[in-house]
Amino acid sequence: MKELDHLFFPKSVVLVGASPSEEKLGGIALRNLLGLKGNIYPVNPRYDEIMGVRCYPSVADVPGMVDLSVIMRPAVEVPAILRQHAGKARFVLIVSAGFAEVGAADLQQEIIRIGREGKLRLVGPNCLGIFNPWHRLDTMFLPHSCLKRPKRGNVAVVSQSGAVMICLLDAIRMANTGISKVVNYGNAVDLEAPEVYEYLAGDEATEVVVSYLESVGDGRRFLEAARFLSERKPLLILKAGKGAGGRAAAFSHTGRLAGDYQVFRSLMKQFGLWEVAGFDDLLDAAKAVSYQRPAPGNRVCIVTNGGGSGVLAADECARRGLELGELPEVVRNGLRSVFPSFYTVANPIDLTGQVRIEDYREALFAASDAYDGFLVIALTGVAGVTLGLAEYLREFREKVGKPVVVHIAQGGVAPRLIRQVERAGIPVYRSPERAVRGLAALLKNRGGSHG
């Protein structure tokens, strides 16, 4: 068993600071933990039972050794509570804030020392912790009514920030993509991104890793672990704290210096790592690579039924370094022989408002050998765009095997069409530009920064 299995697949979890009230953080966290495939041990000396589960006065009273203990008590109480864990827990997740991020560096150093003396692995402090839907593990103190959890899937999130992690979870759920593992490690007194990267490289449920960083402890270890992971599956890194103001904010957030961004950026390029430019780029790229595997090349064909949308997509292709090569003469001649004269047989191929879904199929298969990736734009406000388009796109994707992304405008059959296209393994985006960003991720994720 790998050491981090005890963290992501604990058979037993202690919650120090459990509460019977779901208006308190300790009650929300306990309710979320009760779904675990394992034993839960609430700790609170004021209760014998909480939510139908036996409650213990202290960690020392919990029977046997536990895989994970979660501490949700004020920072000043944490050292004394942590001392009780020696010989009782493998991992201790310190949710509590109030350490180096608010200037209490001595208090943070004290918990580091206690952890080392007690041979305890520490996660945090100042974090939300772990979410693993495959094991029904949820240490977050966020009620489901406020943050709906994403379904099980293949995207892992490794985030230094809890707030960014929440935004990522919500966006991944809205993108109809699923989660394999999530870890928010906060001030990172012990567990850091590199160790999680190495673990996720061998995690069968994870096919894509999204990582938000503010600072890096051991730079050499980080780069080597990131390269180890990225050689096996896509790793998308969003680095914050790039300017002086951002570095100051990062320090006040987690109490760690963010370092010189230009040095970080050049090392990322040197190691062939994938840095995304911003939050939206991170989401668009993550969605694309969660649906399809990246492929070589940068030649793109756009098939649209709206000229303006095609132009917007073409502009974004230019910004992203994607090549919109002319249609080969043999393709042009073939399509002109079957299409109405008012269709634009170029790149983009504009099927106009009089499109029929069969025209998309005709255009895509005709151009299939000449390009590396395809963007399909379907404006649903016209009669010719029907649900049958999803089946044609599925057929094309399966037979040709190259990256395909879609922009579907809202309205009409759009919601049902989006669901059917995404069920076919093709990501759908709400704007032409975002669709291009997704396609760029599928065609350009090797060899450094994209943005």
C-alpha cells in the first residue's frame, strides 16, 4: 500500500471538533464525513453521541490506530491536540487557520516540530483538505446546498488555495466533467504538491491533473515530480503570485514566499511543463483533456453555420498559434460539387443558416486527412440543426480519432444537443474562443507554457 492511500482511502477517520449542529463547521464536516466507506470517530468531550455515532472525549480514547484525523479547533489549541495523536494516527489534517498566514510563524513551527516528533504526516494547516468521491471521502466544511459536488470522473485537483479549489470544483461540475481526487494543502507544513504529483502519476482513476500554486518549497523536487507526472498524463499548472502585488497576497494567504516568477516560468519551459495563463484557460484546457487525449499537430479546420462565429474562432486560432491552412484543392472541388453555391467552401467552412446536419458530416469527412484538429460551430437558432448532429459528430470522432471540440450557442435544442455531444466524448464550449482554447490544449500541450 502506498503511504498516501491512507490519506485518500482511509478506513478510519477522526474528527476533532465535531458538533451536533449543522450550522457549525464541525457539524457540516461530520455530516459530509458520514458517507465514508469506513469508520468515523467524532471527538468532543461534551457529547456521548453525535448524529447517531458514538462520540469520544479525546483522541486518546478512540480505539486503535486511525488512518486520518481532522482537526477543526482554534489554532492555539492545535499543538496540545496534535500531541495526543502520536501513535494514534497516520495523517493529521489541520483545517484550522491562524498560523503563518496571519504572522503566527512560531505557532506553525511548533506544530511542525510536534508532527516530526510524533511521526505524524501533516496536511495544512489553513485548508479544506481532501475530497475523493470514489471512496465517499469529503473533509470539507461546505454544505452540499452551497457547493454541489462534481460526479466521479478522471480529473484530479491539487490546490494550495481552498477558495480556488471551490471554484474549480464548481466549474468542473458545470462543465459536465468529473473528479478523481482533490487535495487542498494550504500552508504546506509537510504534504506538498510534489508528493501528490508522484502519487497521482500511478492513480488509475486520474487521467488529468489540474494544479493551482502560489509558492513552491523545494523547487528541484517540484520540477522533477511535475515532469514525472506530466510524462504519464496531462498536468496543467496555474501559478499565482506573478507580480509584486500577487507575491505579497500569496504570502498573506499561506505564509510562504512566492519567489521570482520569471525564474519559475523559465524553469517550467526548460522542464517541458504546461503552464496555463489564467483561470479560464485552466478550465477550458482541463475540460478538453478530460474528454480526449492530446495529439500532435496544429492544423485546424473550422466548420460553422455562422460566419461571424467562424471569424471569432479564426482570430483566436491566430492568437493561440493554431494554423488555419487553406482547404486542399481536391477537398474544395469535392465539396463544391455537393454543396449549394452560397456555402463558403474555405477554412472556415461556412454552411450558413440553411445548413442541414448532413452537411457537417460531409464537410468533416472531406477534410479529415488534411487537418490535425476540428472545431464545429452549431448555432441552434436555425431549423436545420437537430439532435441528429450528435450522432454524426460521434461517428466522425470514432472513425477519424483526431481532436474535435464544439461550440453550441444557447437556445432551441441546445441543452439536449450539448448533453448528447458530450456523452459522445466531445467537449462543448459556450463561446467560439473558449472552444479554440480547448482545441489548443488538445493540440499544443507538449513543451512548456501556453497562454
